[in-house]
Amino acid sequence: MSEHRFPPIVKDPAEVRSVILRFYKVCANIWRPNEVYDASEFVRPTRGNGFSFVSNGGTSGSREPVWPKTLGATVIDGSVTWTCMVAADNGLNPISAPTAVPDPGLSVSSLIVSEFTNLLADYTGGTDGQDYTVVFSVLVNGRPRVARQMVQVRQR
């Protein structure tokens, strides 16, 4: 199981620090070269462009196509024809069952899934000058994923 690391953050010991943890890269069905795609399967470009693309079925090429940015436009990729669609939740596997386990002394007072692929967390407490690690666990398509974030507590 791969582990994701979020950038460290700094919080004052007296504040409630709200953070957004973006799991998009582990949730998105990102285009892959030489991959067999089923008809009606959605992907997202390796560099997001605000759209998703639906396959007519086939095998992708060895190089990522230049993705159109017009709804309904198509692009040929190997033996696949991709059609540009509204992104919405197409091509995303939402996160579920989030948990957060912080080092003793720091608390996670709220943990909410937002927009399919984000976690909203509130950090409270901590001792000035201490660094804490928070370990997050989520399910993506029924598979466990783990992420960590360092929280540096510093009085401002």
C-alpha cells in the first residue's frame, strides 16, 4: 500500500487550524499509456484541465493525447476515441471511511469528506515548539490508503 505525504503546516497552540487534504491523485482514474479501456470508462488527463473523457473502448496510445477543452469534442488515442465531458465526479473514485490518528497532545476535532476527494480536518491543541504527525486512513474503491501530515506547533 502506497503512502501519501501532505506538506507540513504550522499552527499556533491556541488556534483551531482548518486544513484541506486533497486526495485527488489517488482518487482519479488518470490516463495511462498502452492501457485497455472499456467503453464508457472515464479518465482524467495526467495534468487536469477541468474536464473528464469517456472512452468508446480500446487501447490507449503510447503518448498522452492533446485533450480537447470543448464539451463533446473528441480525440483519437491509439484505438480509443475519447469524448470531452463535464468533469463532475466522472473518473473519480470517492474517498470514504476517513479516520485520523494524531500523535498524543494534538487533536483532530473534525474530519469531513468534501467534493468526493478532499478531507476537511480541524487541528486543535499541541504544545509550543513540538512537531506532531497525523496519520489519515481512507478507503478508495474499497482499498485502504494512508496519508501523513506533520503539524508544527509554534506560538505566533
